Amino acid sequence: MIEEDVRTLVQKHAKGRGLRFLGEPRVNVPALNPELEVFMPREENHNLLWERFSGTSLGS
């Protein structure tokens, strides 16, 4: 799975601001996760995200 695929899925499940101009845009994570798991098993997905955002490896 490439980064562009992830971005497309995230945009598909993105919601706007709650009160038009207040709040932050958000992503419906429970709806997004099953689609991500089609491309990548849960453990591999978790490890990849951990490495990306923490800067360290889980040693898989």
C-alpha cells in the first residue's frame, strides 16, 4: 500500500468541522480501519504506523 492510497482512503472518510468554522476536521476512524485492513493486516498496519510517527522500529 502506498501513501497515496492511504491519503485517498482518509479523505474518503474525512468529515468537516463540527460547527462550520469551529473545531477541527476529523476522520471516521472506525469506518476507515476495515478498509485499511483489506490492504494490510492489523499487526503490520500497527507496526508501520508506529515506525512512521515515533521514528523507531518495533523490530518485526
